Amino acid sequence: MDLERIAKAVREILEAVGENPDREGLKNTPMRVARMYAELFGGLNTDPARLLSARFTEVYDELVVLKDIPFNSMCEHHLMPFEGKASVAYLPDGQVVGISKLARVVDEYAHRPQVQERLTGQVADVLAEAVQPKGVAVVMTATHTCMTCRGIRKAGSLMVTSAVRGRCRSDPRTRAEVMALLHD
């Protein structure tokens, strides 16, 4: 990431809104913002599938669910944060993954300019492709500051998205069970 270029752009924004980027309170702001963007967009050059390469053979044919994984991301439309919780479920087909890997996958996809719909689908798709389970379901709930702090200003509103793959989508009983577990 080009920190100097980001800092220069932030300085330009400060000047454009009528601020003095050389005053005491703003003097180091451009570089602080540059480092912040490096952190918030740290998932841009990663391949989250690599996190799922370590799998364990396990005869287990029931749902595996990791709920309420906190995440934060940046709306690509306004470059404002959105944050919430993700819940990830899969129906193993002879292999399981470490649960921390599921949370790490969420984080790496979240640390990119995003929309929640794409983020939800990316997590479901990488799990389906890398682990080859019988089914996958991902539900994300988030608050978007681009909607709560500006524009329509509807504080407290939540956006919920889901991505369902394999038997979690096609088998009505499995879908009902996974959704009940994810929303419990």
C-alpha cells in the first residue's frame, strides 16, 4: 500500500473542505489515516482460501456452526464503516476445519472495500469451494454508517444478508435446521 500517496490525498481533502492540514490537531492526520486504510484494507492482497487448506478428517454428518463473529468493513460506495456479526454454518463431508479459520476468512474478506451482499457470498463460496462440504450457510447482520450517520440517518437499522449453498439450500429440512440455528 502506498502510504505516502494516501497521506497526500488526505491532506488534499482537508484543504478542499477548508481546513488547515498544518494546524496542530491535523498535522499528523494524513499519515494516521493512511495507516488506518492500510489496516482496514489489509485483506485486499490475501487469498482467504489458503486459511481453509488445513482440514481434518472427521466422520461427522451434522451441522457445524460458528455464530456471532464480529466483523467490520468499509462500504465501497462511501468509504464509511459497517460492522456487525457473521454466522457461518457448514455440513461436513468427511472433513472439518478449525473454527478460528472461519473467523479469519470473514475478517480477510471484510478488510476490503465491500458491500455486505458480496461479503456474505464470498465467505459462503470460499468455504464451499475449499472444503467441499455438503452445504454452507452464511448470515450477516450489520449497521452501516453510510445510512446511520449521513443520508437518511436511520440509526438502529440493521441489514441482514444470507448466502446458502448445497444441501443447506436445496433440502428444505436442512435449510430449516440451519436457519433456526443461525437465528437462535
